[in-house]
Amino acid sequence: MWGWQGPQGTSEKRIMAYEGKRLKGLVAATFTPMTPNSAVNICIVQQYVDYLVDKQKVKNIFVNGTTGEGMSLSVQERKRLAEEWVKHARGKMDNVVIHVGCLSLEDSKDLAAHAASCGADAISAVSPSFIKPSTPDALVLYLKEVASAAPGLPFYYYHIPHLTGVTFGVSDLASKMKAQIPSFRGVKYTDVNLLEFGVCIHEHAEHDFLYGVDEQLLGALVFGSHGAVGSTYNYLGATTNKILTAFAEGNLEEARKIELRLQKFVKFVFAQGWGLPEFKNIMSVVSGIDLGPPRLPLTSSFKPEHVEKVKEEMKKLQLL
């Protein structure tokens, strides 16, 4: 793991710990386990880690992001979750990336410093989305402040414009971040604009661009993606890893066949009118780990009778 385990030294020494390393492969964007009354359920985390490693062969995680309902959690809840994920991932997983983005800059800096103190391997932050940055330079200044609170951890900008409404060109942002943020390592790119994504990879080949739209993974690989962050990798990671293997071996036809099965399942989910809350339910169904309900304002329309419907569809697509 990248996390610096020894005494605090200079930021230069800590940055040397990850220079030359790449964050590659699948990164599961973890759901936040909750009790029936929507309190954070820490007790589930160890079982969750073991499931990802043993059953899905996924050894990288992105904690407290969109899938984890991070923006609906308190700062203290996010800190407790970060500690728990890091503790149970140590020795089992390769990288634990903690999302620290908040509407408040001070809260983001607090979470970034905490992530460093508890042994996380990297941090990431999304743009503020209520009072938005007016220019790319303003956004970079904000992200620089966040990253400076954990100068020894790799920093990833989290680009998700359909939720934040922040649509600045990522290649330009990457250039500015590279110049101003010493720990800048790459971008979690959650957008369907593969044209821009491909340009980013071409112009910033030394950085990691992690694709965040699961059902378009193969397209991102063709453009040179170094890895991918997604919610379906929690329960479809073992199958998705076969796409990576087939692509690496030059077997594009096999990769396309596997991707199509995954796309059909995602299309099935969307056809029910389901979204993040129901994906969390599906993870519970597939893994056997009760992750509980989402937190308000999210609600789930998933019913007991949907369990068999999901299993039947996954069996039909050879995903179970």
C-alpha cells in the first residue's frame, strides 16, 4: 500500500513513496453499510473487504465517494469509515483511496489530513457543487488547499460533471494541477465524453486517468485508461477483470462479449427505474452482506420480490 506507515517526515520523502507507481486495474467504489435506521454500520467493513478480495478479486477501493453516499455523511462518520476501511484493508488490498471532497474547504482539509494520519494510500476530491468555482483557476486553488493538508499522499481530482455541474475541461485542469499541486497524480473521470478522456490520456501520459462509467469500460481501455473506479465492481469485479485480461491479451472479441453481458445487466437495472439505492440492494443480494438502506434523501424502491428477478437476470447473463 502507498500509505506512509512510519513517523511523519518531509513531504518530499513521503511523495517518493509513490513516485513511479500507477493506480491500475479495478477500483471498487464502496457502498457505506448502514443499519435499518440508516446509521453507519462499521461492523460490516471487515466482511466487505474479505468479500472483495476473495470473491471479486478486487484489491483497490474508493471510499466515501458518490456510491458511498459520502456527501450525506458527517465528517466524523467519514473519518470513522476511513479508519475502518484502512485497518481491514491493510495487508489484503493494494490501495485505499479516500474521497475527502466537501462543500466546506475546511472540512475537506480536515478529512485529507485525517486520511494521511490513518494510513490511507491516496486522497481524492470532487469540486464544490453548491457554491461553485467560477473559473478553472479557482477550482485548482481550492484543490491545492485540499491536497496541501495531506502533502505526502497522491491526490486525484474527481471529475463528475453531471452531479457537480462543473464542466471545465479536464486536460486544462490537469495541466494547472500538475503545475501547482506537487502531489497531483491523476483524475477519476466520471463522464461519457470519451473524446476528452482520450485527449487527457494523450496529453498527460505520466498521470493516472481512472474511468468512472462502468458500462463503457472497454472504450476507455482502447483510449488508454490506466484503471477504472465503479460501483458494479463491488459485485461484478470478477467478471469485469476478465475484460481487462482479454484486452491485455489482444482478444478484443472476447472483451466485447463480456462487456456486452455487463451492459445488458446495467440496461436491465436502468429499465426498472433503479439507480444508486437499488445498486446497493443488488450488492447485498449478490454478496450476502446486508448493507442496509440508503440514507435520506435517497430512498429505494427495491422490494423482496425483486431479489429473484435480479438473480434470474444475472444467471441468464452468466454473471452469477
